[in-house]
Amino acid sequence: MLIYIKNMVCLRCKMAVQSVLEGLRIEYTSIELGRVNLPTALLPEQQDKLAEGLQHYQLELMENKKQILTEQIKVTIMELFATPGQEMLLKLSEHLCNQFPYDYTYLSNIFSETEGTTIERFYITYRIERVKELMLYESLTIKEISYRLNFSSVAHLSHQFKKVTGQTPATFRKLCANEDFVWRTCE
Amino acid sequence: MMKDNLRLLIVDDDPDDRELFMEAVREVDESIECFTAKNGLQALETLRDQSQQLPDLIFLDISMPLLNGRKCLTEIKADRRLQQIPVVVYTTSKDVEEARELKKMGAFHFMSKPRDADEIYYIVAVVLEEFRLAAGAKE
């Protein structure tokens, strides 16, 4: 059976979930962004302990269907950026409609209702997080990143980076040279 | 080859909303030329003026006096010279059925009017990317 977890955004989140499950000796089949596959259903006390353990990492067990759908939308968007060349091959709205049996308007309404913001904002904000990762962990140039993430130009990337973060990419890179600088918000 | 400077027509009876959209578009890409119309009738007059260059994309409010967005969309899609222009329709409604119907009428995208100027930026940014993607695919 599947259980759904809110706020998983990266490998560290998956490792955190794994650590909680193993600490509680809960067997699992697989851990993916946003969900865990379990061979058997959880007992109520296991569910409570799991929820408590996840909270420690600012992760949350979800039961509400709208929350689950919203989280799945987020994971689908995040997975777009996981494989180079996959980003924005299709219209975002089309891609989401291909993944879920709902109209884009319905998905958009549920997302906005649950998250308090739009799918589009999440998409752009997450893409900028990916820009930061590529700058820092793969040391790509802005030109290379703009090509990889399908920005229309370097200027477009820089402009959007500043809109979302308040900094230019160059300023951000300089700040990150300071090891104490915390650059990522793991939501 | 896709030309560099896009032309975008914003059709909305609310002057504040027209200004918000124009600001959002300028923020996304200052090279885009924006022009506006106050209602569907004025939009069609502008579009049918053969001395004017056609826009590459239209943002169309559904609720307007003097020819609403729905009728304007119908007219655009019935006109051979205008029908290929992608039209993004927006409305305060979040009605899924209405969205489905407008997409069937030929709308490129349907969006609920965002609550604030910041949200308009993000929606416009994604719509423009989708438009560029679609335009690039046709070449």
C-alpha cells in the first residue's frame, strides 16, 4: 500500500524518510518523492510514530486526497527536472494532464486551494532551485544551464533568477563561496 | 525562424487589469510589444485592420461589455486570417466545465484570473514559454 508524504523535495528527504522507517522497523518496498510503498498497512500506533518521526524532518504524513493530489503534482514537476533534456518538452499543462486523469483547470484549482499559490509559481520557483543546484554542484555556466533548462536566453534566466531570489546569478555564486551561506530552502 | 520581438494583445475592460498584465509581460520579457483593447469589439476592429501587424498571442478576458470574450473568441476562430493566433482566455471563474468548453472553442490556454500582480507574472511567464515551445515545434 502507498502512503503519501508532504514536503519531500530531494534525495536528502528520501534518506530522512528511510531513516525514520528503519528506526521504527517499518518494512517498505520502495521510497520515492512524495510516497512510500509498504508491503502491509500500518497499525495506528505505527502511523502515529511515523508521523512524529517525519515531523522532526519537517515532513508530513498525508491522508487528505486533495493534499495527496497536490503533492503528486509537485513531484511530477520536480521529476521534469531530474532528467536532463526532459524539461518542458511539452506544455506544462499538457504534461500534467497526461499524468493525471483531470483537466488542468481542476488540477490548478486544487493546487491553489491546498498550497495557496499557483502551479506556475511552483514550477518557476522550483526551476530556479534547479539552476542553483547546477551552478553549485555541477559548476555549469549560466549559458549551459539556460540551454539545459530550456530558458529562451541567458538574459531570460538571469531575469527570472533575480525575480525569484532577489539576487543575480553572479551575486548568488559569490555568496555561496562563503561556506556558511545557506542557499536552499527545503520546503 | 521565430522572430525575436513578440507582439501581444491584451483584451480586458478593466484598465487596472490591463496595466497589471502589461507590467507582468514587461517583467517577463521587456522586448515583447504589448497593445490593448477595452472590449471584444475594439479587439476585432484592431485585428481586422489590415494596416496593423497581427499579434503573436492574445490574452482575452471572458467577461466584458460590448462583445464578451466568448463571442470574441468565436469570431477570431471563424476568421481565416486570425484563427491561427493563439488565444489565452482568462476569467474570475474556476469552473472546469467552462474551461473545457473554451478549450474546445479553440483557446490555447485557460486561466483563472490571478489574485495579485506577482501571481500574474508567474502565469504569464509559463504561458509565454508554452507559446514559444508550440511555435518552435511548428517550425
